[in-house]
Amino acid sequence: MRRREFVGGLLILSVPDPIRAQARPRIAILHSGYPNRTPINLLFDALQRLGYVDGNTAAIEVLGAEGNSERLKALVAYLKAQKPDVIIAITSPAVLALKQAQIPALDAVPPARRIAVLWSGGFAENPLMVQGISQSASIRGMEVFAREVQRLEDLAAAFAEARQAGAQAAIFITDNLMFGHRKEVAQFAIANHLPSLHSFPPEVQDGGLMSYGPSLGENYERAAAFADRILKGTPPGELPVEQPTKFELVLNLKTAKTFGLTIPPSLLARADEVIE
């Protein structure tokens, strides 16, 4: 089976070979963190609209590694033994674990002069994202203070160093560590008076200032569509490469007030969600 890869969102479809036609296909959803802390219901809704109803027309199993690499390996071993018809993997550690197990995968994933970029090495692509942010900031005449955070206990020191470096805002490159402790991250940002930009709406709902990124709803919709095409016989290698087309902006006015910020009406009008 040919394999085609692309990076453009959160989701990866992994397909065992050969695909077995079944009246009631088995679909596995693999997350390296906590799937129930994400809007996973959107993925179930998208699958249902395509006719895949758990317990009725399909058997859908959700597996979460809870940020534990050993648990992720065990779940991948379980999936390899069970051989579901389609695996929808959420987060890059999940797809990397599948690849290491030799399971074929199709990838679905205020002005400031100095900003802090806090990131964790939990996702393999994160260093490249730091590099991309730094290059973009340099073009705009901005400086970047980048700090890797390997564990929750590193957050206090990371924020202290960011403030000492003169950072005026913070960007968080989300992975299981950052997302799993998003409330603590938001509290540290507020305590250190660093307005924060995040990747996903739940981070803003739990206290971050704003998020901007690909729509989870659209990503789940497309993941379900790819799963549907594969289950109906389309070879994975023939599926097209897709990039996200819908991006969402979420603002937290309560956090903005804490920073003494006034969000411009033009930005509020563009927001997909405003938390008051």
C-alpha cells in the first residue's frame, strides 16, 4: 500500500493494511493526551453525519494515553493486535507512535517588541515552530525569547526568565503538557502580566487571553470524511493533500480586563467566540 503524508492540522488517519470490508466497521480514535478534554464530540458528530453511529452502524473506540509515553506505546500495541479498519490519530506523538509500530499513516495536523515563546519538546514539530515564529518576528522587527518547558515545575522559572528578558507577551506552543495544565499556564501568564496567545479555544476558555488556529470542527469533519472514503474502498495513497481552510479566533474579555487591555471593536467583530 502506498503511503502519502502531509502536515496541515491536528488529525492523522492511520489505516491498517489490508482494509477489510465490513457491514459494521471498527474505528479507533487515538489521542496521546486526554481526548475527553477536547471537543471530541465534534468528531463523533461528523462521523454520525456520514452514517457511522457507535454501537449501531460502527464500533468506535476512543483511546487516550493521558500524556504517558509508555501508555501510548501500549495502546499502539493494542491497536496493532486488534487491527481496526481505520485509526484516527490526534496529535503528532500519536502518529509517530503508529509509525514506529509500522502502522501506515496518512497525516490529516497588542503590538510588542519582544515576545516569549514557551514550548515543550513533547511534539516533534515544536522546535520547527519556534524557528518559524522567530523568523517571522525578525521580519517584523520583533525579538523572541524562547524557553523550553519540560515539566510543570519549570513554568515558574520560565515566566520569571521571560519577564527578566523584557517579554511583553507570550506565545504557547501547545502539546500534551501545556494543554493538560492550561489553567496553570493561564494563571502564570496573568500573574506575570504577560498577555498570552494559544493554539486552541479550551486554553482561552480556561483563562488564556486569545487563541488562533485551525478549526477543530473542520479538522474533525475532514478526518471523518477521509475515514469514510477509506472504508468505502479508496486507497489511502489516492487521497488528496489538504490544508486547513477555516481558522478560528477566540478572545477572553475577562482576562483582557485583568491585563487592563481594551480589545478593539474590529477584532471583537472578527472573533468566532468571545468569553465574557
